Amino acid sequence: MQQGKYQLMGKYEFSIPEEDTIVHIKVDCPSDRYLLDFMRVKIVDRSPTPHSKRTETNKVTLINHLNLSNLRLPPNDGAGYFLIIEGVMPYNTSDGQLTIDTLCNKEGFSLQEVVQCEPVEYVDAYAPTKYGVIFKEKLVVSPTDHTSATFNIKMLKGGQEFDLVEGLSPKYFRVDILDNGKPIYSMTGYNQVTISHFMFRCNQGLPDQAEGEEEVKHNYVIQALFDLHEWPQGKVQDEESTEITWQIKVYSSETVAIIKDTDKEDKEKELKAQWETDEPGRAEKAKLSRQKFLLKKKQKAGEQ
């Protein structure tokens, strides 16, 4: 494990059998206990809520130590919980082994490990725009199984993390996950953002359209944007904004693919193709008309 890199150490499912259940959980790293100071635990309540009934992001509890004593959680109608262990190592270290001891006053309590796919990384260059868009990518998930995922998004300059670049001030940015064009989750941070848990719903058996709050097929997109109020120069190409790249590291229970979101361009191409079908030569006429308008605008500016 590399120094300063986010690591997902483990993810486990569990449920609370009864109302008066008391649980003790102790996480240990026998090979190097010093590393425990650089790990943390998050508990995700999977019960649905009116505002976040499908993403499982509404009730996340952060615990900055690994000895959880007298843990009392409601049964939440059997929806269950996730236990997430994550951290950032203070130095390079070989992969070690975590041990987790549990003690419960009720029978039937156990931690079930969520088997993860091999982590994957996506890296690309940042091209300054007037909106400060860092990236906008489609998320392709399993069509038949719900997919739990963890994302670590960080910014780099010249191959170095922003934190390590001398003289570079921290940069504030926001990460959004959209479904069918509507933001359903957002998180902000300086230089990097970690989404410890997000549940992507599969599309199997869902209609394309529905009335009211009925669930429809999902079309997920992830995007990130710099806060241009804090960094106005982020929208122009200069010395500070050059050689910036973004990196997404994905841990997931099923394969998650990230591909360039070209929906807007595809729709424009479809519209132009339809124009040509309905009125041959219309697209070329529109192009010439636009060029003529821009020429007149330049001539007018020159006269003034």
C-alpha cells in the first residue's frame, strides 16, 4: 500500500437481530498496530428514507477509532448495515492482514464480507472551461445486480497530488452523481473527495417511464466541478491550470465502467441528421448562416 493513497481495507454487511442488541467490534492490524491510527470506520444505515431511498448515502456515521464498544443500533426493519474500514497510510507498506473480533449479546450476529472487484483507476487531463468542469463521465453498472461502490477522486499537477505541489493553494471542488440528468448525490472537498459508499440500482425489470415516485431505469453520470468563486483562474489556461489531471479510483462489488459522456453531442448529431432527412441541405445552410452572422459581428466590432 502506497504512502498517502486512499485504501479501502474492507466492507462488511451485517444486520441487527433485535431492538436491545449490543455489539462490540474490534479491528486490529497485528503486523503494524501503528497503522491503526491512520484508519477509520464508517457505518452505513441501509434503511430507506424519503430523500435518499435508493443511494444509501443519507445515514453514514464516521468513527475515528477501531474499537467499537457497546454499539447499539436499531434493527431498521431488516435493511441492515455496512461496516466500512478505510484509511490513508503514513508510509509505504506491504499488504497486511486485518483481524476483526466481534461480540454480541444476541445469537445470529455476524459480519459478511462484501467481495470487491479489483480496484480500477481512471486518469485524464483537465481542460479549463468557463464552467470549471473537471470531468463528466457515464457510469455503466451491472444490469442485473445492485452495485455498491467506493470512489476516491483526486487532483494532480505534473503527476503530483495537489497537497505535494509547492506554492499551490488547495482547490475546492464538488463531485455530483446524476441519475437521468438529475443530481441525486453531491460531495465537496479540497484537492480530493472520497465517496465511501454509493449503491447503484440495476435496471432489470424497470420501465423506461413511470408516473409519480415509481422507480424507472437508471442512467448514471458522475461529474466534478471546480468552485470558480474560490479559484476564478480555473476556467482559463495559465501556468497554474496547466498539467492538471484528475484521477478516479473505484472499488465496487460488481464491475463499474467509466466512459466519456457524449449524450449532448450525440443528440446534436441526431438532430442534424433529422434535419437532413426532413430538409436536405438544412444543416449546411445553418452552418453558413452562422458563419455569416459571426462575420457581420466582427465587422460591426471593427467599425466601433
